Amino acid sequence: MITKDPLLYVTKALFVCLALLASPMTFSQGVDNEIGVYYLISADDRNGQAASATNEQLQAGIEQLNKDFSILNISFVLLDKIYLTNDDVAGINDGSWDDDNEEQVRPFFRYGALNIVVADLDGKNGHAYWNYEATDTIEVEPEDLGTSTISHEFGHNLGLLHTYQSIDDGSITLLEGVNGWQYGDKVIDTAVDPGKRSYYNHCNYTASAVDNSGNTYHPDGFNIMGKGQNTCRNSFTAEQVKRMQRILLTDKFHLLNTFNSLNNPTCINTAIHTDQNLTEGFNYNEVAQLNSWRQDSYQDDFNWKYYNYTNSSSTGASSPQEGHTFLHIDASHELLSANDNINLISPCFTFTAASSAQLTFYYSMYGADIGSLTMEVTLDNGVSWQSLWHKSGQQHTSGSSWSLVTITLDEYITAPFQLRFSGQVIGGDKGDISLDNISVTASQLPVQEQVIDITIKEQLAVELDVSVYFEALLISATVDSEIAVSINNGEYAINCQADAYTTETLKLSDGDTLCLRHTSSVNYQEQVTTVLILAEQSFNFNSTTIVEPVVAPEPVALSEPVTIPETVTAPEPLTIPVPVTTPITVAITTPVPTPVPVAENTAETVEQQSSGGVIIWLLLLSSMLLTTRHRQSKLLRSV
């Protein structure tokens, strides 16, 4: 294992600052999806005397990259050339530099750009750092700059394996089958390559080799990651492209100046995730989400590694919790030292329209040298981090075990926040920590908090035992989900369909119209209440029946008139008609019936008519009595 020089911890920030001072072009690529290139070229002196590559070869390398990676919609531009001597890096200009000494060049790497070391390598066309090694560097021999070798090496830096990788994993039918993601180069749509340059005439396969099961190879000699000649290889498969796009988004976003090269994503420089659900399974075969979890590229010297198993025995997960691949820390790697932290950063979240939120994830901590895993949150764009969950030491007894963790995030949903996984190694080969299937979910605020109060005028003076219809309600929802509605002591119908009135619980959507009805009381001046429960809020709808009408008394029967000795013809008595009471029926056929306040007045009118008839009758009787008395008085006077 290489022991890190303590000074190397500060070289990233140091050389970024130096580059900014040296050139206004540095880290200021203005074109979207443009990657800046720094050439580090072996030479006799720092002025480029007897440099190993000419300007024409360097330019040919840029052009080759632009041609081969146009399928990813990215381009490359030369930012600067830096000449390195043997005084800078031992043996780099001796004509047979061993790339095992590549860490000696690290102080000259520029963060936020693709560093291409150009030197005469020791028997190789090129070499590359893997994406999980958190180093944006490849090495190419000068004469291979204008060939597919430069793209082949950058393909490695973006996570691609050779198409002839681990061909002994099984038969061709297995490696190229539906489970091919577990074997070989882990890419399903690449043809298995037997791995010998002599089998090709340029990029045309001319051999008839077979695998251990007798299956014939049919490789693609033009695939850039295969064994065809580097002068004619020119293509990537769709699944290879998908994998490289994922790494550019999650591991190497800084190459595209996504958040300004000197920054990790924060709530200031990235889009805020407001959707209610974000699930990430870290599967190479899936299209990467544009706003998902990313490596802490600016702070870390190593990344979480995508794979379908861990490389070391007796440590780490042996298979994904779900999908094709998961993330793990390769604790045995030479670039890691005791107490190193490897971070994974979430996008920025804000769930202002939610009542609660939670984080769930699966972890595996199997191995005798397991360090620790911490889940943290920041509310100040990474200035400070607060621990939400922590585990240290071995937690599982086999690589087949995964544990589920659920963390409540309710107190953070009202302000932008970010999450971070921080894995720490303590040294030793048995310390692989694994992560998979991370999900952040938010529960929407209860719909009742978005329902405006409903007030409908009470129906008054309603006839007995009739259907009463209320004003139609138009549902206007600010959420996409359906709204639950139920009713007590009444019926309703969506869109007011006459034959659809029901008492069952319904689901309402934005734009629906809801009509309600109930049956009025069978008693006079009695209220009936219907309760509508909309999004867990209750609203009352009332009707009150009419006042009981007052019935007029029957007329008093008159006694026979007094018979006078003299023949006196009394006038015929008047016949008093019995008043007729007409009931009033209120027919409610519109959403808002107009109350008809006539019932009480009608009763009053009947009373007035009845009283008037009695008065007339009494006046007539009084008049007749007076007439009789007058006649009797007259007879007495005449006697």
C-alpha cells in the first residue's frame, strides 16, 4: 500500500488556487458539457525542450476525444500544457516510465479538468485511474494520442471495463445473457471478446476461437473497449454510454463545471428537489437521475465504488439488496489510509407542502476491519453537519445480510437541507462498507389543510318529507391526488348525475362537481342536518320544515229567532262561508332554492278572515235584537 505524504492532502486546493492565478481560462469553460484538458508532458525542461509529444499530436488527442465521445454530447477543449522533467517526477522522461509511479505526478493534477499524462510508458499504450479512485487522470503514449487509445483510457476513467474482462467467468451464452451484468465487463449488450490482438485484421475479427463450452466468439472489433486495433476502434454500445453518463453525473460532475469546479452541490448552486419521492439504487444499467446522490468529489480522495459484489473476501455485501449494483468502500485499496472518510452527498431537499418526511436505506457492515458509517444533515450548505445516525464496527456476520434503517426528517422539511453518508476506514483489508436502495420520501400535508371552508345557506320553510337539494360544490384541488369524501344522513352524486346519488365513500378530483341532498323532516319546524366529510373536515348542511299552519275554528250555530205575536217577517240570516287553507309546496329544483316565507303569513291571513266573518255575524245578530226590542217597545206604548 502506498503511504500518503501529508502534503498531498493540501495539493488539490493549492494547485487549484495556483491555476486560477495563472490563467483566466482555468475552470471557466463557458460551454455546456465541455471538459477542459490539461496535458502533463514529459520533457527535458519546464519550457518544453525535447518534449515527448508535439503540438500536432496533442491537438490530435483533443480531436479524437471529441469524435469518440460526441455520443455523450460532451466536448473537450485544451486549457493548458505543463511540461514535467525528471526533477519533477523521477524517470518520467527516461523513455520507459513505469505508471506504477503515477502517484508522484499527483501534485500536478488539476481538479475540475481531465489530466492527461503524456510520456513514453513502459510497454503500454495507456493507463487510467478508475472512477472510484477520485482522480481525473489518464496516461497515454505520445504516438497513441491520435488513436482510440486516448478514448479507451478515458472510458476506464468513466467506469468501463474491457470487453474481454474476466471471460473465464463462464460461457459466452452466460456472459451475453440476461444475467450478463454479473459477469465479464458487467455490460449486457457488449459481445464477449476473446482478448487477443492477433485475432484481428485491424478491427475485423478473423479467428474462429471458441470458449470452454465450444461456443464460437463473435466479438465487435470496433468497440473502443475491445481488442481491435486502436486505429479503427470507434464505437460504444448503448449500455456502455448509459454507464459513462451515470459516472459523469455522480462521480465527475466537476469536469463539466456543473456547480462551479470549486464546489460540491449545495442548496445554493443546484436545483432543489421538491418531489415527494427520490429513490436511488445505484444500478449501472439504469439511466441516472439528473438530481440525485453524488460523490463528495471536492473533499475526498476516494469514492464509493459501483459493483455487484465486493472485491475482498470475508467483507462487504456479496450481492445487491436490489437491482444490479450497489455502492461500497474498497477498504483494501492502496489509495486509502486509516481514518480516511468517503462521503456521499444528497441533492438539496425542501418539502414545504409536506407534513412529514423520512429517509430509508440498506447497509451492510460485514468484516473484521469495519470502521464506521454516519448519516448526517446540513442546513447551511455544508458548513456544518449534524449526525442523525451512526454505526461502528462489524454489524453483520455474512455478506448476504442487509439491514434497513428508517430516519425521520420531519424537523427539516420547512427549510432546504442536504444529507450525507460518511464512511470511515480504520485500516485493514476487511473493512468494506456497503450501501444500497436509498429513498427519501415525503408525505403530503393532509388535504384538509388545503380545503377552504364551505358555507351554504340553510334551507328554510321546507315542506315535510320532501327531497332537499343543496348548492353544488365545485372541487378545486391544489394537489394531484384524489380527495376522500363521505356523507352522513344524506346522499351525494359526483357531477350531479340524477341516477348516481349514493351514501358510499367517494374519491373526488380537481374539477369534479358534487351535489348533495337529504329528506326533510316529517315534523313541522324541525331541522335535518347532513354532514359532509371532505378531506377529513366536516361541513354541515341544514334544512328546516315549515311552521305548522293555524286552522280557523268552525262557525257557531245560531238559535232559532224569537217568534213575535204579531206577524213579523224576520229577515233571512246570513250564511257565513268556511275559510279554505291552501298548503304551499316549495319545489327545489335548482342548486340554491329561494326560501318562500309565506306559510306564517298564510296562517295569519286565515285567522284574519275567520275573525272578520264572526264580527259580521255578531253585528247582524245585534241589529236584529235591537229591531225586535224596538218593536216590542212600540207595542207596549200603543197598548
